[in-house]
Amino acid sequence: MKEMDQYNFAYLDEQTKRMIRRALLKALAIPGYQVPFASREMPMPYGWGTGGVQVSAAVLTPEDCFKVIDQGADDTTNAVSIRKFFQRTAGVATTEHTEDASVIQTRHRIPEEPLKEGQILVYQVPIPEPLRFLEPRETETRKMHALEEYGLMHVKLYEDIARHGEIATAYAYPVKVEGRYVMDPSPIPKFDNPKMEMAALQLFGAGREQRIYAVPPYSRVVSLDFEDYPFDPSKAEHPCALCGAEHTYLDEVIVDDDGGRMFVCSDTDYCAARRAAGHRGAMAAPYEEEETAG
Amino acid sequence: MIDANAWQQANPLFSVRGLSKSYGGRIGCADVSFDLYPGEVMGIVGESGSGKSTLLNCISGQMAPDSGEVLFDTRTEGLKDTRKMRESERRMLARTDWAFVHQNPRDGLRMGVSAGGNVGERLMAVGARHYGDIRDSALDWLGRVEIAADRVDDRPSAFSGGMQQRLQIARNLVTGPRLVFMDEPTGGLDVSVQARLLDLLRGLVREMGLSAIVVTHDLAVVRLLADRLMVMKSGHVVEAGLTDQVLDDPQHAYTQLLVSSVLQV
């Protein structure tokens, strides 16, 4: 008996996957609406992507090619372990290349490479309720969603401007989907918000909070703002130090204890592809060794 | 000036018919009926447990009465029973044409949000999306309730009790409501602050032509604010009439007791 045969395909049993798929269908029918689902215990702690993993498990097929990113990177602990998890339990092919993947599970980023039709982007969501920190009562926030009472969301943005002179919310920036539901796009940087109007299917899973929501392809996703303080998808004002890209979202990396720092693309796959194509940033290695088996 | 008899021909703004609410076997309030005309302030007085708050909660839509009608003169459809409205309509009313001033400002304010944000919330709830405009009307309203403009970004937790109460009033009146419910608006404030708040309230009510229903146990408050008075005891209205008439010439034994219980300094 192979290791893979000890599990049902993609870890979850078929009844659970069926339950999650029903929630997904409902979520797709009502873009931005949070559908409750019976979240299962997963073999990882809450906060590590239990929601995303369950959604991925429910949509994966044996023919899929799976990619996991964590803050844009393919090689961080969280990304590596989730990728391995599905390699073992589903035996699906995995990749680090955005364009080769059919299902991409992500934590806190949307890949720089525009996604195509047929691809699925699965978000890990810590807190699905955009109104949570404004109105602590879940009964009340549900009512507010039902009656489309979203004035409170703007109170938060007002407070930002009053205190910081601009809308200081930089991640988990609230959006309105298809002119109806206000949605938390998970903690992606607001730089990624405009990308949410995309060709791929976007699914959101919050394991601890037991909510699933979705944005169908080509849906209208508008970031909330004021007329005199329009939405600004800001990023660090630097080019990538490795690949020289000026249009990507950057991570700040401290390189010494003397104030030295570099800004690099947070999307490692995108950055590597650009370097392979010959782009060089200010701090790029003068030559890169050929990747050889070793 | 307004014709002294004009109110008699006007349609009531707010009308309560046969309202009852009981808590199991106990009566909250029983068979209360009254009309409130535009620009009129009505006081409801009575001791603790007399059903004032139950009545106020029922007519302001925060509690469902067992029977009776609560009619409000809506802008589009005229007199309409608020109990038969959809919840969305009722909540819309509650943040546009109605206002509710709580006894404890902490119940009516968002303590984690700045004064400006508190005043602006109702504006944003009805669709204001221009930061500059919202801030201007917030500053304007803070001025009208005598809060210094440089406190606009402070949180209510940094305010004194009297300031919090004035902020709550500003927050409620910013959308220009037509009917204000007040539950002990001066409760918990010391007398000099009370006097200023009453002065302010009286000015705003006259200036904006507000109708108001003020629940209190403080007879001085109704003497200053209210045109008409309803006295409640054990859930029943025992006496009603013009304020001065009821207070100066109380007919019912309980009202006589109430009036004579006021301490004279």
C-alpha cells in the first residue's frame, strides 16, 4: 500500500468535500457573501491556512497542478508544508510557476503574473468579517450585511484620514463586490486590490471562523474610498533590487545592522523569471550560477 | 412667527394608539395613547419602574410591543405604522428622521472612534462620501454643542460626562431628524452642567423645530423643555396635559405626591 492510498484523495472524506463544494457554489452565486460551513479539524493549527486547505482539497482534481505561495514566496515554511501536504495526500503535480498552476493557494498576496481563465486562486482568510473591529456583535454585522448598511466601514476610513492625513489601511482593504456586499479581501496589500477584477476564480476560506466566500471571474470589485481621498494602491517607492522591476509589490529586507536595506519583489517566482530573462537590479549578483544537480 | 393655533390643524407627526407591553404576568405599560405634533416636546415622568423606559423603547422601535399602533408621519407615505414597516425601513428611519439620546452617553457613542467620526457616522450611513464635507459638518455641529474645534480628533473617552452627552446630541442631530427620543438626557450630570445642557437642548429644539419625547424623573427638566406632560404610574398614564397645568395644579393623587416630593433649596 502506497503512502497516498492511506488517505482519501486530498485528505478530506467525500462527504466533507461535498459539503464544502455546496458552500462554494452558494458563495459563487452571491459574490462576496460569507457562507457558513462546517469547518473540519485539519492537521495544522488554526491561523496556518486551515480554511484555504479545505477549499483547495474540495476543488482539487488528480489532473490539477498545485502552487502555494505565502506572502508571494514559494519557499517559506507555510507554503512548503501545504504543498507537501497535497503532494502526499492527493498526489497532484506541483509547480512554482504561476502560469503552469491550475490551483494556487495563497496567503496575503495575489501573484504578479495576471491569472488566466480556468485558474483558481484560493485565499487563506484569518478574519472574514470586514466589520469585525467596528461592530463586535456577529448578529449585528450579519444584519448590516443583509440591509446593506455599510456606513460604518467609511467611519473607519474617516478615522484613518483624521489621524494620519490619508487612508492608512494598507492591507485587508475593504472592497465592495458587484455593487452589493462589502468584503474583506483577506490581508493582501491594497496594492493587489485592483487585481481582484480578474479572469480567474477567487475562493476564500476561513477555517477558524467557518466561512467561505468567493468572487467569480470578471466581477466588479471596488475598493472603498472618499471622493476627495480616492483609493491609492500604494507600494514602496523603489525598484526591485534584484530584478529591477518598478511595477511589483516589494518586501523590505534589512541586510545589516547599520540601516542597510533592500527592496525585493515579494513574488519570488515572478522575480526569478525576470532575472532569468536578463533583467538586473542594483543589488543583483553579477552572475548567477547555473542550476546544476548537486 | 408661527400662528398660535396652527398646531391644532396640523397632522400629528407621531401617534401612539393603545400600546401595551407586558413581561409575562407583569405590566410594562398598558393602553398608552397620545399624539405628538410637529415642533412639540412631550415629557414623560414617573418614578422608577413606572414603565417610562418600556414605553420609550416600544415607541422608538427598540422593543416590540404586544399590541397597539405606533404611527409616524413618513416623508413619502404619510402616517405609517412603524411596526408593520420592514426592518430596513425602520432602521433607515432610526438613522435619518429619528434620533435617540441615551441616558448614558457610552450607549449612544462609539467610544473607540473620534468625536468627528462619531458625528460623521450618520452622514456616512446615509451616503455621504466626501471627507471634507463630512468633517466640515462635524466641526459645525461640535461648535453648536459648544465643543472646541480642536477636540474633533479626540476620542469620547477623553471627554467629561457633560461633553460626552453634548457629543451624543450632536451625533444624533447631524442628519436633521424630525423626532428625537431622549431617555434621561441629564441623568448623571451635576446641576450646573445639567443647566447648560438643558439650555442647549432648548435652543436646538426651538431652532430646528424638533419634536421630542423626553423621558425623565426630573420634574425640572420637563418644566424647562416640555410643552406637554404625561405622568405614568405602574404602567398606566394617570394624568396628561400641558406641563405648567399638570405641575401647578396636579389632579391625580400620584402627581400631587410627585410634585410635592421635589426638594426645595
